Amino acid sequence: GAVVSQHPSRVICKSGTSVKIECRSLDFQATTMFWYRQFPKQSLMLMATSNEGSKATYEQGVEKDKFLINHASLTLSTLTVTSAHPEDSSFYICSASWNLRGGAYIDEQFFGPGTRLTVL
Amino acid sequence: KQEVTQIPAALSVPEGENLVLNCSFTDSAIYNLQWFRQDPGKGLTSLLLIQSSQREQTSGRLNASLDKSSGRSTLYIAASQPGDSATYLCAVATGANNLFFGTGTRLTVIP
């Protein structure tokens, strides 16, 4: 259980184009989804947290107008990199968690396999 | 702000050796600590999760310990195998929505 998928796994695009990455929870309803970015030989850095039906909360230094996040349903969140540039090339990983009945959060995030974005 | 450090950054051992990976964190007020494995170009595989009230967790050849007061955790791998080669990440949760990652230890097990 607790499987998270991402699509696409790899994308190459030209500078100035927009790229959409999907994150899906396959066997559970994710009340909260997280988007991370990982540059080569560096660790994961949280970009934003999204709750279903509400606006995402962005970490300091992350441009919300450049990285558009939509969490339209309990199983799907999308990250759109608008007007991508070479410096946006990175490995993007999503994770998901859910709220148990009764209000207790599971203290664990389940991670997707990641999306490698290369901007030429 | 929580800072997570992992030492060493890279480790190379011959097959069959036991080894220890280290993780330290600056703020002891944590929810839990988790160890992940990441293969090159891939996502994260959760290995062990230790709640703040626990001292250790074991899964197969893996044993993770947690000393909250000193801000340290270790991941012990027994009888290492070439298939264990990967980057191991330590992550500390300060709440359900706050997960801080270390920079990882790149492990190579030489056949």
C-alpha cells in the first residue's frame, strides 16, 4: 500500500516552454502532497506543500508564479514549471500523506519515483 | 531551523563488511527520523522510520538507532552486499509537514 506515482519520469524541453508533472497517490487519498527538488549531489529541498482544494504553501525562495501547483483532488497534484530555463533542470520528487479518520496524521510521507527535468 | 548532517559523504567497503552510517541533527524536538535509500536517478525507498519515543528499529540486515538528546542516529548495515550500493538519506520530521533531509552518504560495496 501507499504507492505514489509520477509522470513523466523524464522530460526534456526547450527554454521558455512550460512543463507539467503529475503526482498521483494510487491506493490512498492524499490530503497533503509535497514537492521537492534535488540538484545533483545535493539533498532534497522542499519547494511547497499542497492540501487538496486549497492554495499551496511555498517555501522561502521558491517563486509561486513560476512553479504552479494544483491539488485538485485527493489523488492528484500537479506541478507546472512555467517558462522553464536551464537553471530549472533538476530532479523533482513528490510525496503524499493522509489524514486518518479521527484527525490523527500518519507521521510519514510516501515518495514518488521522481521526474528528471532537463531544460535545453 | 533544523539542520541534518550525514557523515561520511561517501563510503566504499568490500562485500561482507558491516558498516555504520551517521546522521546528526541540530534540534532534538523531532517527530520521527527516517532512513531512505536512493538509487541513481531514482526516487526514495523508505528503509526504517523511528518515532521520537523509540530508540531503534530493525529490518533484516538493517538496524537504525536514535539518540534524540544528542541529536544522532546511526544506520547499521550487516554483511554488506553489492546490491546495497546506493545513496542513503537521513530525514528528520519536526511535524507532519516538515521533513528535513541530510545530504546523504554514497555507499559502494565492492564485490
